[in-house]
Amino acid sequence: MKSDIEERLLAALELPHRRGMIGGDLREQVAFCASYQSVMDPVLDALGREDRCFRAVDLGTGGGLPGLVLAMLYPVSEWLLIEMRTNRAAEVERASLRLGVSDRVTVLAMEAQVVAHGEDREQADVVVARSFGPPSLVAECGSGLLRIGGSLMVSEPPETTEDRWPTTGLKSLGLSFERSESVDGATFAVMTKKQPLGLTIPRLPVRKGRDWPS
């Protein structure tokens, strides 16, 4: 990441960091989010987005990560940042204004399951997630927002199990596991949307603890 972009991000995110919306060391958090780029570039090439013009969604953006970092790294991309807590969503929107990306970054203070039944349903080229929830919830919401051929990229926890992304569960959501990739100490799972979803997916009413669809 270029130093000028990093410094702009640090300045814009200092307030949400100070208010506890972003944990840990801010510079380290921004650098971690930038590592998505190494995984995303091959995905965009496969999608035919060599110009890096694409539509993306950040599930549960919290204080704006990784969505705002990636919006800065891909200056012609369009982003939808979903954060159900209204105070955090408002702060992320203000951060996008400070960064000068509000013309191509939309922040929604809604549940992702609900968003996936609206006008953004199955429209995104890429969905990213970091600490959003259990794999079943990430996959269900991510698939609801991805177009056919799009990719879901998930930052994995340090300790993972082999059955974290079960083939049968992913297939029920139109997804296929592609690969797990490590970059600078971070691990990412990459999945591809293969089939459209049934109209009842993501399932409503909103529930955080749902398992994979049967």
C-alpha cells in the first residue's frame, strides 16, 4: 500500500478507532485489510475485471474495515458497506466523506439478511467478510448478495477446522469452495457463486445462530 493512502486511512479512521469501533493497533489493522488485495486481484482477473471496476459488499463492516481500505486501494470500484448498528454505520459514512469516496461507497445500517432481499440481491462481483459471524451465516448472506460467477472472500480465524466450509452446506447456498490462501500471516477462504438462490434464502426473520440450510 502506498504511504499516502495509508496515512489518509489512518487519519480518517482515527475517530472510529478511538471510539472502540476498530480494535487493536490501527496501523496493523489497516495493513491486515490491505492483504485482501493479494487474494482479490486474481479473483478480479478471473472475472474479467482487469480495469478493476467492480461492485463489492463488505459484510459487517464495523468501523469501516476492510471495506474502506479496499475502496481506497481500488479507486474505480463501488462498495456497499453493511453495518446493522446505526451509530457505527453513521461513523463509517463520515469516514468515507473524509476519505473522499462517498460517491462510490454506500453505507447501510441494516441486517445483511434483509439487504439481500432488496435491490442489491445477487448483484455484487465480490463479497468480503471479516469477523461477521459463523460460516453458515457468512455464506448465506454472502451468496444472497453475489451474482453468478462472483466470489466470496472470508478472513479466517487463526484456528480453523477442516469442516468449516462443508461442501453440502455450500452447495445448498449455490456456492463452491475454491481455495484457502495465506498472505502475510493472514488466511482467506475463497468461494464462487455457481447457482442462483431460492427466494427464501437468506432466511427470514433474522437469526444469528442458524446452521446450514437442510
